[in-house]
Amino acid sequence: MTAPIVPGGGGRTRPRIDVGRLWSGGVATAIVAGLVALVGVLVWRWLFSVSILAPRSDGAYGDVRTTNYVLAATGAALVATALAQLLLVSTPQPLVFFGWIVGLATVVGVLYPFGTAAPLSEKVATATVDLVIGIVIGSLVSGIAARSTRVRQPGEDTESYTRGSSSRSPDR
């Protein structure tokens, strides 16, 4: 026999998402991902003398391809944040699906350089930076998504009050 669904009667509730916290964390993740891409290029080009993304004659920074790479990492973090928000509102166990999607996208990013005509050292360098970027985006956005979500308990008031600010205090 089935029980009738009663509003606020102990059924499942949708999680409440703090969108501002999610997106501020997503923007911070985008900045970190862009910096990881930049540092990765600089480390490989400057310290290891591997001409990742541009000819060695272009110096430690490289050329516009380095800028595009940094912007792509930044954009990937913002796309991951949008994906996290979509999954949080639409799927059961959203962080499990998010982890799989980001993990598989990272694998694609790591494998892609090996399909190019670049020398092996450049392929390994690019794949390494792609792997670190994927780990950074996956770990930061999933952590932010978890902290931005709260499941409202059945019977809980929809408005939240800080301790001592409510006039409906049971101590009266």
C-alpha cells in the first residue's frame, strides 16, 4: 500500500543551492585554472626547455597560443561550474556524475596531444599540464558544489535565521 504525499510530511526535498557561493567559487577556480596553465607552460618552457605550444625562439611565454591555452583553462572551469549547477538541480547524486564527466574530459585532454605531430617531449609536457588543470578544476568545483548545497529537512522553515535573531525563540 502506498502512502499519500503530504506537503512537508517527510518526503524527499530538493537541495537548496547557494548559487552565489557556487559561482564565486567557480570564478575563483577559473582564475586558479588559468594560472595553473600559465605556470605549467612557463615551467616546461623555461625550466625544462621544452617548446610547448610555440617555437623555442618565442621565449619563456611563447606566443598567442599560450594566451589561448590560459583562456581555454579559464573557460573550462566556468563550463565545469555551469555543469555542476545543472547536475545539482537535475540529477540524483550529482557529484558522482560530475566526477565522471570531469574525469573523462581530463582523459581526453591528456590523450589529445599524442594525436598531434609534435615531438614526444612536447606531447608529454602538454599532457602533464592538461592533467593538472583537470585535477584542479575537478577537485575545486566539486568541493565548491558540495559546500554550496544544503538539503532542507522536512518541516524546516524556508527562511533561515541566525542564532538569536528570531522572535520565535523557544526560550521565551
